[in-house]
Amino acid sequence: MRHVPSLPRAVQLNIDYTSPDFVIDNNLTASADMFSLGLLIVSLYNSPHKSPLSCNSSLSAYQRLFQSSQSVPNTTNNFLSSRALPKELTTHVLPRLITRRPAQRMTASEFQQSEFFNNILVSTIRFLDTFPAKTPNEKSQFLRGLIKVLPSFPKSVMERKLLPALLEELKDKELTSLILHNVFKIIDLLPSGKRAFGDKVRPSLKEIFVDNVKQAQEKDPARDAGLMVVIEQLPVIGDNCAGKEFKDGGFPDKLTSAMELTRSRCSTHPLQRLGITNALARGRGPEESSISAASVGFQHHQERAVSRHRGDF
């Protein structure tokens, strides 16, 4: 336990995050990790992020901290956090993590089942983690409800957790349209939407609508439904992807033209004014066959696109 100045700090125990039963009592059990977890949680809310215990690697200073309840994190001092803590933490979790008696601490399983994780955002992530095991009906219902919950998520969670998970599930073509609705909602909500679209979404769209297009002109209702979503979301695509990048991806020329025209400042809807709707309907060849079906649904979304893109870009 003694701090050795000659050794790198990285290989030495940081007692600011260590339980007293280990440091003071020399008793190492699994419950010691739960105490450390409690300190880590408080540090995440602290600004700057640091443990509520601060002893500068001094064993004697650490021991002095535990001689007074005022210098140890507890409910009466907001667990020595510089910022307010969620009620679920202060009421149900931290009192059972940061406690001197190991037998009173939560187990890892109890922590996972605690009130802190009893909310819609955590439930959503847990559902996504087990998504492949769900039934088709459960998947469809989840995806229909997800779009309403997305604005409540932190932006970083949407980009790093939700978006990759949804794109991974595009391998199930029957869910293509439902997944894409959520994908475009995420892109629309992200400040870094251009980066996320270019790095993650555009390659996935290319795989579905370009690389995997069958040469034979057979109908693919699931793919057609997905392409209709893409056409509906042309304003979002236009905000986050240059037309040249989209075209270079090998997407159908008429779809690329439609995306470019939604960015214009025409007083009437650009697809109406320039006849692109009819051009879409006359699409020829296997690459463009599904656009014809999608163009009908696109009519209902014309006015929304006009109102959104009438201002400066």
C-alpha cells in the first residue's frame, strides 16, 4: 500500500478510488470494488472529474479522512460532489455503495437492477443489446416507438451507440424502412450529422441500394419501402452530404438530381417546378425501378420539404 515515488504512477494503486476495508483493514473482497464504483460515479458528476476522496497518495491522509463523517462522502454532504446528483443515485444507489461496512454494499447484480437504471433510455439500450433475439413483431414495435424517444438521448450516445446498432440491423431487409426512419432522425438531431452521415450512413445506404441491387428486374417491396424513406429524407441528406459525394457513391442519377433540387430556393416545390417527379416515375433500368414506386409516396412530403428549405443554406 505504500506509495513509491520512484515507480510510475500508472503502476501504483490510486487510493483516492480505493475502499477503506482494503486500505485500512487490509481486507480485499468483491465488495471493495463496489465502493470504488461509487467513488467513480461521483467523480463523473464532479467538475473537474475527480474522486470525492483526495489524499494525494498519502496513506496517513486517507486514514484521517475516515476519522470524520464530514470528510467522507455521504448523504448529508451530497457525497462531496461539486454538482447536484440525480435523486435515484443519492437515494437508492450511492448510500449502498459508499458505505464503510462491506456487508451493506450492493452487489454488481443489485446495482444493475437498481432504480438508477429504471428509465426509458436505459431500457432502450438494453433492448438494442438483445435486438437479434427479439421476435419480428417486437422489433417492429420497438422501432416505431424509438423515434419518439431519440431526442431524449445524449448526442454522444446517439452517435456512438444507437446509430451503429441500428445500421448493423439493416441486414434484416424487412426492417429497412423502420430502421432508416430512426437513422435519419438521429442524423437530423446530431450537431455532427455531416460526419456521421458520411462515415456511417452513406456507406450503408450504398450497400443496400447500389451494391446489393439484383441485376434482374424483380420486385423487392422491402427495398422499395426503404428507398421511399430515402426520398422522403432528401432534405436531411442534402444538409449533410454534398451532391457530388452522393453521386460518387453510385446512387441512381435521378435520385441524386432530386437531392440537389431539394436544396434550391424555388418558391414552388423544385420537384414540381422542374418535372423531376415525372422523371422519377419514368425511371428505367434495375437501378431506378424502385424509385417509381417511391415517387408516389414522396408527393405527400413535398410541402414539408419546401417549408424547411425555403431559407438560406
